[in-house]
Amino acid sequence: MSDATGREAPEADADAWEQACAEDLAAEQARRRAQYGPQPGSAAEELRKLVDAVSEKLSGLQTPLLGAVAQGAVEQTLKQVVREAKAVVEPVIERNPDVFDHLAAAGSELLAAYRSAVEGQESRWTRGEDREDDGPATGEHIDLD
């Protein structure tokens, strides 16, 4: 890199600039974490958290209608189901973490498209412009000329 006089800038300046930028970025990231909380993880990490939360909730589930023996059997069954679900989900997450990010992005795009369609239709309904697909309203004159 050269300065205004055409001389090569010393390597120390480039390192100092890189370090200053890294410090600024770290400070900004810390400020955002403090203001907004931690950023969500990848879709794969979020799926792991969901599986863990569901398994935790199911393991703490108690049904007052069942007796102690039945409650124990249900609890054992739920624990077995949770273990089997984790055994199935974990390898898929490990092998394909990017797939979940792509699926999450695709889901967001589909949701945005749906919202757009619904909002457009709602605005036509509220303005009374929904008649183009339904044909003329009852009693409305149809000009055939």
C-alpha cells in the first residue's frame, strides 16, 4: 500500500489498521449483544435446542389422572421416545448442518410470499375491489356492447 507521496507504507501500519478494525468490530458486536441479546445460532443448533427443550418438557410431564405405576410406565416410554428421537436427529444434524440453514431460509421466503399475497388480498377486500374474480355484483349493469 502506498501513501500520498507514492512511498510504500510500512507493514506495521497495515497490521495496526487490521487490528483497529477487528477491535471496532468486536466492540460493535459486544454492544449489539448487550442491546439485543445473543444472536440465534444456526438452524441446526436451534433444532438441537428444540429437541432438548421438548425432551426436557416431556420428562417433567406428570399426569395426575394416572396412578403411580402408570405414571412410571408413561415416563419410561417418553424417555425412550426422546432417546430414539435424539438418536435419529443428531446424525442428520451432524451430516447436514447447512441443509437446515437452507430450509430455514426457504421457509422464511415462503412466509414472506404468503404474507404478501394475504396482505394484497386483504387490502383489496377492505377497498371493495374483490369483485374482479367473482364477477359483477347482484343488480350491477353488464354492458354487452
